[in-house]
Amino acid sequence: MSGKTTPDYDAVIVGAGFSGIYLLHKLREAGFNILLVDAAAQPGGIWYWNRYPGARVDSQVPLYEFSLPDIWQTWSWTERFPGWEELRTYFRHVCDTLDLWPHMRLGTRVESARFAEKASLWRLHLDGGDTVTARFLLPALGFASKPYVPDIPGLDTFAGEWCHTARWPQEGIDLAGRKICLIGTGASGVQVAQEAAKSADRLTLFQRTPILALPMRQETMTEEGQVCEKQGYPAIFEQRKQTSGGFEYQSLEKSALEVSDEERTAHFEHLWQRGGLKFWYHNFADMLTNREANRYAYDFWRDKVRERIVDPALAEKLAPAEPPHPFGTKRPSLEQNYYEIFAQENVALVDLKETPIVRISADRIETQDGAFDCDLIVFATGFDAGRGGLIDMNITGLGGLGLAQAWNDGLRAYLGMSVTGFPNMLFSYGPLSPSGFANGPTSAEIQGDWICDFLIWLRQGGIKLFDAEPQAETTWTEIVAQAGAMTLFPEADSWYMGANIPSKKRQLINFPSVVGYAAVCDDVAQNAYRGFAT
Ligand code: N01
């Protein structure tokens, strides 16, 4: 294969989640010869790897699905917030309906990808030993494909079972009767905790920072009901592209400070009763930019949650009087009965700020204040978001430059899609795009359409090589930082800020507006793909 200048494929997509599947469909429709590769045995991306009990999406139907009529007209959901099994079935339906299977190589990991400069193509080494070449490399790995397990002394001496939520064994783990220690109380931790509390002999939750969780208000859905609702889908799909988060609503235009106490509380109550993430994305205009406005939201949230916790000491740990961080600057999660499980005899909470973990031994986790027996440790400790999966793909660009090296001093990427020195590569749902802030399918479709149009434009011009201009990359990276500086996000030690991974540079890793991002990308396209050297 070496020395060959005609690539096997026009493009190789890596990842069979929303972004990768959408790209595959669009590029095939546009007549490109495409291969999609994924290490997972089934399509679904995050929904393949995160199959822990209770894993379900927190964007409600119909926000979290493709806007392609062939798909939504032939599919109905059983729950307003679908679980991982149904989401996997949905992905199979998508691949069947769009006839994508022949172009997918599942259960295959890309070990490395290197740009061959003379031939202007990407050469990918796959774990089975094969090599494939492509003109364009399109990683679509999602923002959370690299789990993070903290380095706790003694984990290697633990005699029981342990796993990260995103590497849950596909055959499952029976939680009944187990002594479970669960570390981490983000969205994944909350979901596992609710399930584990049902049948564990003992569930001990290790909390470092309380999650500011919102009521999900799950509903079952009928096929007949959806027939009626579907009339409104095209408008909702259009609307979700016009918002900051890619959901169906934007924040209000009003400040929380310009309304009366009654009006403010009434709006908070309205959002609370409707459930889901609306309290986050449909709140007052300045909730994420003004401390005082934010504090009103926090106080409302705290009082609502405290109504559900009888023990005042526990209430102070789960919903402290003073906010642990501005509301919404760490991603809120949705809960169904999270605050009630702590009243159960088999559930306990350990506050790691008071009693840090010292070590793990054969059958327990030891903290400064005591030890907790366990036969299963669950790490719900998050991800090296944005960059982790891309770095693990061992991508090498011009002059032998590795992506990890290129990002040594922090993440940089033009439009959150292209890194200077890595020609002919565009990643979708990557760092410095809206990804982590955005409803996945909205972002996947906006970027997928843009990438497809760009590749068509290159084909029409007979152009075989592009690279992001260094100045364009620098400017976009600064724009993302400046956008972040206008918000309260930098005040939290969150994965949004890269602060959850030791030694990762502190910077806002995503652009906080889907609609603003789409406008910039459109403008770039209309100006002959300004910022790309060809
Ligand atoms: O991960 P996280 P996640 N010792 O990083 C704690 C999406 N998602 O998997 O806050 C002890 O949010 C850490 O503590 P702290 C969603 O976008 C969506 O839960 O850093 N604890 C935190 O409590 C979400 O935001 C869905 O102080 C440690 C937790 O581990 C994103 O994925 C479901 C620690 C990590 O929380 C990630 O969520 C699941 C340590 N050394 C995920 N290190 C839905 O759609 C970290 N922690 C519903």
C-alpha cells in the first residue's frame, strides 16, 4: 500500500455515534466513497460504551434524534427520555433505513493515523493489522470517548470487581446484594446510584462536589400520541438550530434582575414543573453571566431540593446553603429519585472534602475517617473531554507532529474542526466546537452539513489538500476563550474548563452557542472557506 497515491476511500469516518452516522449518510448521498470505522461492536457511540444500569439521555424526545424525515417518520419512542437500549435500537433502525451497514467496519479500532505528505492522504492502521488510506480523515469520536479513572493508591490490590461507567461490561453486572462503592456524582454517578440503590446490599457514594440535579419528569410515550406530535417535529428541528444549546428553547431575553421577585419565582417554578434541562437552558438571559442572577437560580434550586431531604446535615451536603459553584457552570444532570435514595438504610454518602480517600485495599476503600467494605467499585469519574479520544488515536500530521504534542500548551482548532499541520482532517463534535454544550444531534447535523458542503466544494475545485491557516486557528481559539470569559463558566472546576484532568490546561473547551457557531461556519463557507489554505 505504501507509495500509492490514489486512496482507498475519499474519506474515513471514525465513530458510529450521531456525528459519524450523519456524516456517513450525507457524504454517501453526495457520491463520496466512504468507510466508517468504530471500535464498538454496534453503532450508537456513547450509547454503546455507557450501558451502565440507568443510563439514559437527558434531552427529551424529539430533540435527541435525527431530523431526517425517513428516520423520524418511521420511528417512535417508548419514553420521553429514552434509555441506552432503546437508543441502540434506534441506531440500528437508522443504519437499516439509510442502508449504511455495507460502509461500516465495526469492532475495529484505529490504532494510528498518519498523513502521508507526498501522496496527500491519510494512512490508517487498524487493530486487525489492516491499513486503509483516505483523502480525508473525519474523526467523530464524541466529546467523552476517553474515560478518566483517578490514580488512587492500591486499586491494583483490590480483590473485587471495578469498572468505569463508560466501560461497563456489555454482558452487564448484577448489582443485587452487592457492596458497592460509587465514586463521582456527575450525571453518570446519579444514574447508577438510582439503580444501584434498588438492590444493593450497601451503596456508598463518594461525593467530592454535590451535583445540582434537576427533576427529569420522565413520561412513557405511545405510538398514537407521537403520530400527532410529529406534525410539529419539522418546526422543532428547525428551531433547535436557532438556539444556544441546540434545544427547542433559548434563554429568556429578560434579566433575572429586571423582574419582580414574584415574576422571577413564577418562571423558576414553571421551568421546575416542566422538568428536564429547561431550568438550565430556558432560564433568564443573565443566569450564566451574572452572579446575582445566578444566585437567585441557585437558591431556588437549593430550597426545592432541601424539601426532599429530612436530615439537615445530609441536606447541607447535597444542597449546601452556599453554592459550590455558580448554578449551571457544571453541567446539571437529571434525576428521578436521587435525593430520596439517601433516606434508605442501604445507602450512605461520604463527603470527600471532609474525608478524602487515602487508599484502596483488597476489600475496602479507606478514607481519612474510616473504611468502607465493598466488592464492586464504580468509577463515575468522567472523561478527558474533547481531546482524550483524539489523542488516543495517535494522529500524526505534517513533519511527524503528533496531535498530543500540538495540544501540549492547550487545545487549539479552527472552528473546532481543524488543527493546523493536520491537513485534510476535520473532526466533528470536537474541542472548541459547541459539542459539550450542545444537544448532540443538532450539533452533529450542523457540522455534518458543513463538512459535506466543504468536501463537495473541494471536489468541484479539484482541490486535494487543505490546511487551517495558523492565524485562523489562533483567532478562533481566542474567540472561544473570550466567549467563555463573558460567562461564569471559568468559576467552576469543571470538565467544561478542562479542570477535571490533572495537568490539562485550564480553558473553556467548547464554544457556548450553537446558533452563533453555525453563523460563523456559514460565513466561512460563503467566503470561499476563508481560513483554509488550499
Ligand atoms: O462525569 P463528570 P459524568 N475523586 O465529569 C468526580 C454527559 N452525560 O460521566 O465535581 C473523587 O460530570 C467529580 O467530582 P468533582 C454530560 O454532559 C450525560 O458524570 O470534579 N471524585 C464528579 O462528581 C456530563 O456532564 C448523561 O468534584 C472525583 C464526577 O466524578 C458528562 O457526560 C449521562 C474524582 C465526574 O462527573 C460527564 O458526566 C452521563 C476523584 N479523583 C453523562 N475525579 C445523560 O444524558 C472526578 N470525580 C443523562
